[in-house]
Amino acid sequence: MRAVMSLFTLFAVSLIVFSLMEMVPGNCAERYIAFKNTQGQTITIEDIQAEERRLGLDKPFVIRWGTWVGKVFFKGEFGDSCILRLNINQLLSDKFWISLGIALSALIVSYIIAIPVGIYSASTRNKFANNALRFISYLGLALPNFLLALIIMLTSTVLFGDSLTGLFSKEFRDAAWSFAKFMDFMSRAWLPIFILGWSATAFAMQTVRALMLDEIGKLYVTAASARGVFGRTLLWRYPARHSLGPVINSLGFDLNRIFNELPVVALILTLTEAGALLIEALARSNDQQLAGAIIFLLTASIVFVNFVTDILLALMDPRVRKGLIG
């Protein structure tokens, strides 16, 4: 049922994305012809009409949407960029996976830190440690990611003479993928991962702490303590296990929030990935075909993550399994 719902969600998203692409003033042919006109070429109405026929823009909306969604679902093809006139699949082949890898890495790092720290903050009696952790989490929520990126970039430039911008060194920027290029990428990718994980860790830490405080005082925890269960065993077996359900269920939301922050961070750090390409397509070139492909791929990734979290939640929480199978 979850798989079928995911497919219907993607189907609805494809309709929304394609409709938004169509609502932008001027179709792809008009925008491309206008772009050529800025290059000094003389364009006539016949040129625009010929381009519309070539792109199939003279057909009804339903047929154009059906053709687009059929290519996306069954062939995995998004067509050509409206302005760049390049195949979108080739244009995004590395960039989207790099962006998704950065966002997922930031999400994983934030949860690895936030879950144990949030549990400790809710259960410890050490006021100094608790207040220190709360201050750090509040700082993470209050300090925007783009400001943190600027602080790190300027500090690194002043102290070390390196702005830490970009995902690759000059010698690997246009080179084919190899182990050396991968290691060069890893030596630079830690910065956007850290910056994006900064606020995500703070948000997840606050969530885990609030859920733990709500569960620790319940009767089933007191009953388990009376039976002789105590310490870490008590925390992980009972309140933590029940508190992590809503946290796991919000993985897709957190991934979406991290990816939404990626384009601004990418502009500051001059990252060449899908986040920066999305800003370029939406704000500068008005390339809706390229922007729609990136948005659809992001949505598909979030839907897949939500599908996986539904399965994990059912495996972890017996109440969910009992509600599913009766």
C-alpha cells in the first residue's frame, strides 16, 4: 500500500511540476528564440512557430504532459534544457547525485549526533552539561547556514589563504571520476556537509530531547524501573525506542529542509551541483524544463526516503506493525 501511494504521489507531483512549467509566461520556443535574439540574430514569427512545432508545443496540454510523464516514468528521460539546449540527463548526471549525497550525508551526520546527545540531555541531572547542550542547540537554530558559511569562508581566507570554496581542485574539476578525484571531493565536501548539518543537528536534538522528556515520566517507564531495569538499558529499551518513531518518520521532511538550504550555501561556496543549477534555472535563465527536472528528482528522492522510513518505523515499533497487519 505504501508503494502504491508513493507512485500516486509521484504521479500527482509530475502533474503539478509540469503545470508550473506551463504557467510561466512565454513557452520554451519563445524564450529560446528571445535568447537567440539577444545574440544579434533576427527572429521572425515564423521562426517561433517552427520551433513550437519542433518541440511539440502546438499540441494540447494533456498530450504534452502525457508525453513528458511517460518519458520520465518509463525511460527516465527529461528531454532537453530550454535555454542551454543540452540533454538534462547528461547535465544532471553527476550534479544531482552530488547534491543528494551532500544532503543525505548532512542528514545522517545530524542524526548520529542529535539522537544520543538529545537522549543524554533529557536524562542527565548535570545542569551544566544540560544547559551547555541546550545553548549549542539554540545557537544552531538561531545562526543561519549562509551566515555560518560566510564566517567559515572568511576565517579560512584570513588565516590560511584558502576560501575552501568549490567541490574540486582545479586539476580535478573537469577530469573523469577516479579514486584521486573522489578523495579530492571528500577533502572539500566536508564543509557543505558540516554547514547543512549544523541547523539540522540542532533541530533534531531539540526534537529528541522534547520527545524523551515526554516519555521518561510515563507509567510504563516507571514500571520497568520497578522491575529492576535501569541505566542505559532502561533508556534505550523503553523511552528512547518510543521517542525515535516520530524522529524517523520526519526523515523525508528533514531531507527536504536540508536541500532547500543547499542552493544558498552553494552560491556562497561556489559549488557546482544541482542546488546552484536550480538557482541558475529559476532566477537567471528562466529555464523551467531544467528546474522542473531538478524539483521532480528531489521530490522522488523524498518520496523514496518516506517509503523507507515507513518500513523502518514498522520494524521498530510493534504498535505500527499491529496496526498494519491487524
